[in-house]
Amino acid sequence: MARPSPHPASAPALPTLPAGDLVAPEPKPVGPVCRATGTKGRRLQKDARPAGCWPALSTSQACAALPPELMTRSPGLVVPLLGLGLGLALSLPVAVAVDCGSFARVEHLAFAPVAKTRWLAPRVRAPGPLDSLYGTVRRFLSVVQLNPFPSELIRALLNDPSSVKTDEVVRYEAGYVVCAVIAGLYLLLVPTAGLCFCCCRCRRRCGGRVKTEHKAMACERGTLMTFLLLTTLVLLIGMVCAFATNQYTHSQTGPSVEAVPETLLSLRGLVSDVPGELQAVAEQFSVPQERVLKELDGVSENLGNIIHDQLKSTVYRVLASVHSLGQALQVSIDHLRTLNTTSVELQERQQYLEAPVQAHRDRLLTLLQDSWCHGNCEGALSQASALQLGADFSQVPPMDNVLHRLKGVPEANFSSIVEEENATFNSLPLLIAVQMDSVIKDLKKVLAEQPEGVKILAQEFPGSEAASRWRQALEGLEQRSRPYLQEVQRYETYRWILGCVLCSAILLVAICNLLGLSLGIWGLSAREDPSHSETKGETGARFLMAGVAFSFLFAAPLILLVFTTFLVGGNVQTLVCRSWESGELYEFADTPGNLPPSMNLSYLLGLRKNISVLQAYRQCKAGAALWKVLQLNDSYDLDKHLDIKQYTHKFQQKLQNLKVDVKDLDLLSPAARRDLEALQGSGLEKIRYGDFLVQIQKPVVRTDMELLARELEELARAQNNSVLRQQLQEEAIELRSLYQEKVVPQQSLVAKLSLSVRALESSAPKLQEDTSDVLGNVTHLKGELPAQTSYIMRNASECFLIREIGYFSQYVAWVREEVTQHIATCQPLSAALDNGHVILCDMMADPWNAFWFCLGWCAFFLIPSIIFAVKTSKYFRPIRKRLSSTSSEETQLFHIPRVTSLKL
């Protein structure tokens, strides 16, 4: 019978829970038909199983058991390993696969990263306001250099420089030759023009003043000033852009040059560090081992709780039905007894009530029919005529037979029975823990070993020769590159200083132009005043001429710097960057004979014979492993080392020894069974409840006695005869007293009787049906529980196997990801090439080319600046005010010439 030793983690006692909370959703059947216990004509069938009847495990459900972090990081790696785990787990000899739900969900294991930091942060030029300028320069260079990549010319230059023909170079550099001619003309003509202008100024033959004033002079002067202002603004914009790009180029040169040895240093251990890191990876096999060992310590409790949880959806449902049926039985018995006692009391009270009501009726009929009665006597008379009993409870059917059959029911305390059976059921995990102790010890012995492939994961990596060649190549490249990098920094400093000087010179020209325009306009505005001085306009003209002098002075170094930087930066962009972006540079390096033997990249990098440089770059960018790209001593099969099938197979065989022996549960005591059988044969549902309802629906007294009493009082006040008035008042008082003393209690009993009748009428048929179902289900479940417990135990052990293999699969997935993407990956090589392209082309070539573009822009706009400044300065100097056209004689007679004292 009951053993009051519930498991600490057991569910709460059933009577405290609503019956609906204990009924689990009905699972779908797989294999044998699963049918849930019902309360409406359904019973547990012979082949029924509890919630252990689970649907087949799908791949998506198994994937859900793995941590979401692992599925996100390496989805392509988890599926094969999960297939391995499922293949081992599902090979157990069971009839039906399982859906383990949360029990097989694998928690995320934290593995310590072992790969050294060889990753280079991807360099990206941040978007800025000069991006449109860079695009413009690139489009200009694409117009200057229309020729494709000169493979033949570069090959001859690298292999036999003496065989390079000048005409081939000139033909390829035709666009640059045209630009060189333009720069040469500029270099020849602008200084020559400046020298001639200087000589002319010394002889006072140019840059003088306007001799006479004429009508179109104001228009000419305004036009020249406008063009000069616009030209100056263009010079200012070009100077600002040139200064910004000059500074940006200088700031990027230092970090870019320093990034070269840093990159080469980070790539040195790309192959040589792999064995040590693989050994560290193999040592972390202890992480899943320790996790599985930790879970084995509590697996007996967990599996016991799983069995308990899977059976409780059936057992609790039956216990809940027993508990609710016992409550319904008690309520029905109480209602039946209330129905019997209330009907008997109503019959007795009806006999005592009939005589007073009849007496009152007779007296009221006599008084109201008296001739001295005045007022609404006829209305009161009609109500008094109806003053008689309505319901007749002597007509209700007897219930002696039903009460006799239910005598002594309920004999059992259903709440106590359910609590005892619940405690017995909750003690199952303790029994299972004791039985599994020896099997757990065997499983721990199996887990203490390590798979053979994991042990030799590092020893069999064939990278010694390739590592030595790789390190030597990188060290040699680093040593040879350092002198060139230092020279690059030194010449960049010279370029930056010269650029700052020439930008300052252009700024000086622009300032002279702006000051000259300002002072000249000020002098023009004050010229109409006879007392004004001509010094403002003269000073403005001198500032303009100073700007012209500076323009001629700095034109030669400006165009030389522009063409030198243009020739270097333009060829870097069109010859290197453009072919790098299109892949032509890789194709050139892959073509046999293009590079000299000392520059054989495939040999220097140690690539496999069937892989080109371009293919190696693309595979490394996609995350290929080293042994797939580099020519190592021997092939390396990572899958072979990560095959732990034999290891998990031993674990599986030991897990099959899990057995459990569950004693029978007595879900219903003999006394409770007798109570239910008595209720089943009582005939409670055969009582004619309709006869009760017929009398209940009738009023106790057909007339509303309260209303009749009030009418009698009103009628008494309307009488002239004092005797009749007194008699009517007394009848009203006695009628109200009779209503309160006998009719109201009778009505309360009728309401009580109605509640019991309606409750029994609605519950009696369902109560009989539920009683039959509960008796049948308890009998069937009592015989099926041992088989169901063994079945769920077998399924739960499969779920545990899937979970533990999930930890090892997680380790295998982590190893594969760590090895192929961090340890033995050639991705740092492709990252170094990408960073080199960004450094050379985006961070250095683009601002470098933008610098000479803006500086050349300023150089060529110095020419219109010189012309407009010379022309405008003439109008700022003092002139003789004389009309050039003849007018009327009156105007000529009254013209007073102005006396000027300033003569230059």
C-alpha cells in the first residue's frame, strides 16, 4: 500500500492542484497506439502507453538540442557530427525512436581559445568628404592611361631589363607623355612670361594705369574684378584640398610603412605554431569529459525524475479523476440528503400553513363583500379570492430506495487516498537511483579514457619542412624591405615639406588677390570725394602685382612637384592598384616565365603544385586549411583524428545495462472501490427530478401577501365605518405576520430544495459515466504501470545518450572550427594581401594622387589669376577724369578740370 516517503523533488500533493492542471496534452501515437485516459466514455486501451509514447526524433529537433551559439558559429560543422551522434544513439535496440525535448538539450561548453593572435585587423578607409575627389582623380587617370596591363613589358623588365625598348615604354605611357609635354610647356612659358613681364614693368610699359575714363570702363572693371574673385576662390579651394590631402598622405605613410614588418612578423608562426596549438586543443577533450562525468553523478536522479515526469501525465490524471470523483460523490450525497430532508420538512410545513391561509381567505371575503365597504373593494376581493396554497410537495417522488443503497457512503476518504498514492508514486526516483549505482560506475570508467585520434592530433601534423621554408622566406622579405621602407619615409618627409611650402605660396597669392581687391574697391568707392587720397587704390594695385610676382616665382617648382608626384602616383594607381583589383596582377604572377626564379611566389609561399596564387588567395579568403593550400610533408586528415565513434560506442553499450524494477501502485483502496460501486448501482440518475421542479416552479401562496396587506391598509383608511376599518387593519396585520412567520421560511426551503434538485439533475448522469470510466482506468493502469515504466526508462536512456554525445559532438565541432578557422588556416595570408591593397591604394595612392591633382589645379589657375590681376590693377590706379566722347558745348564750357598732385 502507500509508502509515505516522497522524493524531495516530487510534485506537490494532488489535492492542492486543480484537476485540469494535472492533465497533460495527449501525445501523438508512434508505433503502438497511444490513447490518453478520458472522462467521457474513453479508457486506456490494452496497448496504451503513457507520455513515453513519443514521436520520432527529427534532425531539426536534434539540432535544437545543441547550443544556439554552436549552431550559429559553424552550422556546416554541426550537422555531420550530429549525424554521428544520432547514428550512435538511435542504434539502440528499441521499437520506437524518441523525442527527448529539453532533456537532450546540450548546454554550451566554454573552451579556452588556443590560437595565437595572427589575425590582422581588416583595414578600411573610413568614408570622408574627399571620397568624391578620389573618384574624380581615378576617372582622370583612367582617361590618361587607356592601355591594358602591360604583361609583356613587365615580364621583360623583370627578367631582362636591357631588352626593354624605349618606344614600347613611350607607347604604353602615351598619356603620361602628353601630360609631360603640357608640364614642359608650362615650365617653359610661364617663367619666360614672368621674366618678360618683369622687364616690361621696369620700363613702365605694362601694368600701368588707365589714361582716360570712358563710359564702358565701369562694366569692364566690374567684369575683371568678378573673374579675379572667382579665380581666387578656385585657388583657395584647390589650396585647401591640396593641404588636406598632403597632410593625410603624410599621416598615413608612417603607420602604413610600420604595418609591413608587423604583418610579416604575424605571419611567421602561420605553420610552425600549429603543432603546439593542436596539442592544446587535444588537451581540452577534458572539458566534455568532465561535463559528462558531472552529469553522470546526477543522472540517476534525473532519469528517475524523467520517468516520474513521463508517467505523471497518466498517473496524475487518473489520481485527479479519482480525487474529483470522490469530491463529486461527496457533493452528490450531500445534495441527496438535503433533497430528502428538505422535501419532508416542506410537506410538514405545508400542513401547518394551509389552515391559516384558508381562514384568512374566508374572513376577507366576508369583509370585502359587506355593503358598508367603500373604495377599491372589488380589486382587493379578487386578490383575496386567490389566497390559497400553490405548490403541493406531497406530489414529489420518494427517494428511500436510493438512500438505502447509498447508506454509509462515502466510506473512504478520497483526499487521503490520493495523497498516499501520490507519495508512493513520487518515491520512484529514489528506487531508480539505488538500482543505477553500479551502471554509473562502469560508465565513468569508460569516460576516463581518451580517443586515440585525439591523442595523436598534434603529433601527425606534417608541417616541419614547410614551416622552416615559410619562416625563412618571411624573414628574408622583412630584412630586404626595411631599407626601402626607411627611404620611403625619408622622401615622404621631403615631399610633405615641399608640399606645405607650395600650398603656403598659393595661399599667399590668394591673400594678395583678396587684399588687392578689397583695397581697390575701397579706393574706387571714395574716388568721387574731391578730398580723398589715391593711396588705397594704389595699394590695392600693388597687392595684385605682388600676387602676380609670387605666381611667376613659384610656378616652376609647383609644376615640377605636380608632374613628379603625378608620374609616381598615377602609375601606382593604373599599373598596380587597377590590376590588383581586377586580378590581373595575380594572373601575371601565376603565368610561368613572367617572374624570375628568385621571385617565384608559389615556391616562396610553399603552395601546392596544382594551386595558383590566385586560387590560393581565394581559398584562403574562404577559410581553407593550411594543408589544402600549402605543400606539406604529407596529407593531413582532420576527420580521421576527430572520429570518436569507437569511444562513444563503448559508452552506448554500458548505457544499455540501465534497468529499473517498479513495484505495483495501488491507485484505489478497497473502501473507495466499494463507494464507487455503490454509487454506480444506486440509481441516482433515475430519480424523477422533473416532478420536483414542477412543484418548485409554483409559488407557496398564489397571492402576493405583502401586496394584499398594503391594499387592505389603504382600503381601511378609506372606510367611514369604524368597525369595518378596524377589522380590515387587523386582517392586514395578521396577514403580514403570517407571511413573515410561515410563508417566508417555506420559500427559503423551496430555494434550498431547488438548488439540490438542479445540481443532482445536471450531475447525476455524468457522475455515473465518470464512475464507470475511473473504475475501468484504475484497473487497467494498475496492471500496465510496470511495462510502461520499463519502456520510458529505455527511452530516457536514449535521450541521455543523445545529450552526452552532444557534448562530445560540440567538442568535435569546436576543434574543427578552431583548427580550420584559427589554428591551421591560411586566412591571415589573404587578410595581409587585402590590407596591403587598402594601405597602398586606398590610404596612400588615393590621397597622394588627390594631392597632385589639387596642386596641378592651382598651378593652372595661376595663369588666369595673373591675367586678371594685371588687368584689374590698372583700374585701381588714379586716372584723369575726361570724357572720351564729345558732348554739348555747354558741358565743355562748364567743365572744371581736376588738379592732381600725385604723379607716378
